Amino acid sequence: MSLAYTLKSKGRHMPRQRFQRPEVRKMGTGRKQQWGCDYFVYVRDGEKERRVHKVGRFGLCSKVQKAKAQQACDRFMIGVNGGVALADPTMTLATWWEEVYKPIRGRRWSYNTRVGYASTWRCHIEPHLGSKRLVDINKIEIDRLMLRLADAGLSEQMVERVLVMLHGMLEEAVDNDVIAKNPTRRVEVPNCKKAEETRSLTVDEVHQLWNSLQEQDYLIFRVMLLCGPRPNECFALKREDYVGNALRFDESVSHEETRFGSTKNRKSRCAPVPASLKAELDAWLEKRPPDAGALIFAGPRGGPMSHDGYGRRILARARKASKIADLNFRMCRTTFATLYDGDLKDAQEILGHHSAEFTLNRYRKPLPERAAAASEELDARLSAKVIPFRKGA
């Protein structure tokens, strides 16, 4: 039996339930009626222990929904129970998420994962299933939620993230013997709106972008297009990461621009620096602070910046100057993967992807010019010894 799971006491011969989880009920009359619960505390009276009845209140019934009052009651009872959350099938999914699953599993999540999961929970899971008891959640409800999200126009990637989160939460409940089976196991993601693919810039657009920018903005887009980093990896570059003829990407700026974390896949990688970019970086670093930990690219106050912080201003300036209305930071990585003509395995390593297949399928776009050139090269090899076609007499 799980440490966190105990059966409710039944009958005079069963042990008293110390880890209580009372249900809220209406207390009082009229407009001042409140949600409340009955619970017990155990106090020592000499050598004996006696049970003292207590009442907790959690807001006016006219202003607080019962589900919200029950969640407040569950949080309050954790203190009464000595800091231990009683996990049982009647616990709501919201309480399970806040008090059990997130505190335990969240320690392994990166900062960006925590932000993404928190937003997904708040926008797409809690409004629909947060007040549901674990024991009442079944496959039909999960299927209906998937269809509802798909009909609302969410992308397949977002609907899949909702399903992954629900599967993880409910699988944890199964592992702790709180529920018998996971209702998400046979749920499939329905047909959703196709996510818009990020296009690659053309060679002319790359020149147009570079020619329209100056100083730091120019160098940032030079590094992104020639070395393929994610924006927050580019903004985390320090002098010590400029090693010889390469840039090392081993950190990423957090969204709040206050600290540095690991890269997306928690790995360090290097990207070769072309000679023209190296000369530009050398000239730029002559103006920057000399210590090894100094940022290569910094915000207006000298500190780090992120793609959704000061990076938005950089992107807005680049769009206006280059007249490329749909320009975004991801487009730079896509352009690198598309225009890079070296070995695909090398492109995968530079981009920091887990496989070359992922680089090929998600980032590298087809180019008509490249296909035409390859066809001409094929024709040159195959037709070298072919007898020229002659018209009949």
C-alpha cells in the first residue's frame, strides 16, 4: 500500500483516521451561508489523547464555487495532517496537480518546461477537469476534451501536450494505488488544425536582412543564420564561449532574463564560425568588457535578454528594416538547416537535434534551385557517353 494512500475508517474496530479529507458543506443560513468542513485535532491530556472537533470555513456560498472551496479545504487540511496530502480517489485533479504531482515531478523539469506546463494546465486542463475527482475521470471525458480542444482550433502539438500531461498525472495516481487504471491509455489525438510550418528565408531575403541592420542587431542575425542557435542560446553567449574558430552553446537565458539555464536538450555543442563572421566578432568584442564571463550580446542595461523580452524589440526592428513581415527567430534556424549544404549529420550536431531525421523532417525545406541543380548534375553524369539524338532523314 502506498505511503500517501489510506482507507477510510469503517466500524468501531478500524483505526481512527488521522489523515482526514472532509468534504465541504453549507454552514449557516440566508445570505451569510458559507462553505465549511468538520475536522478533528488530537491533543494530549496527560497520558491520554483526546479528539477535539473543529470547523473550517472557506468563503460565502454566493461568491465561491463548491469545487474551489473544496480545493481550499484540501490545502488547509494538509497543515492539519502534518504537511502530508492524503491521496485518495476523491481528490480533485487540481489538488492532485498542485499538491502531489507537480511538487514531485516538477523538480526534473527545465524552466521552459515548467512555464509551458503551467500555461497548458491553466488554459486547457483546469477549466475542464480541474474540479473533477480522480475516481470520476474516465476515457469518455478525456476523449471529449480532446475533441473540444481540436474544435477550438488548437494545433496538434498543443492537444498532444494536454494528453501527455494528463497521462503523466493519472499514471502517477495509478502507480500510487489511488486509482485502478489510467483512463488516457487508449486515447488518441483527433485530427487537428495543421500547424503552420516555419518557412526558410531565400538567399535574397538573407542579404536583404543583413543589409538593413547595424551594430548588435546585425551581428545577432549573422550568428543565428550562420551558426543556427536558438535565440536564447545566442543571447547567453559569453566571451569564454568564443573558442578559436567556433562558438560554444552550453547555456540558455531564462524567460525572465534573470538567470542562465541549460540548453533545451541539456547538452553542449559547438558551431563553426566562418572567416567573415569571425572578423566581425573580433571587431565587436574589442568594444565589449574584457572578462571571460562578459556577454557578447547584452540588453540596454548591460544584462541578459531573452527572445520574449528585449528580443521582441530586436525582432520588430529587423522586420521593419528588412520589410520581411513574417520574420521570426525560428526562421533563422530553419534557414540554416535548409541552406546548409554540408553533411546532414553535421547540420544535426550544429543545431543540437536528437537525430538527423528530425532535422530533415522538421527544419530542412525543399529548394527548387537545389533540385534543378542536382538534376542537371545527374544528367551530366548519365548523358556523358550517350549518342546524341539525330532526327531521321
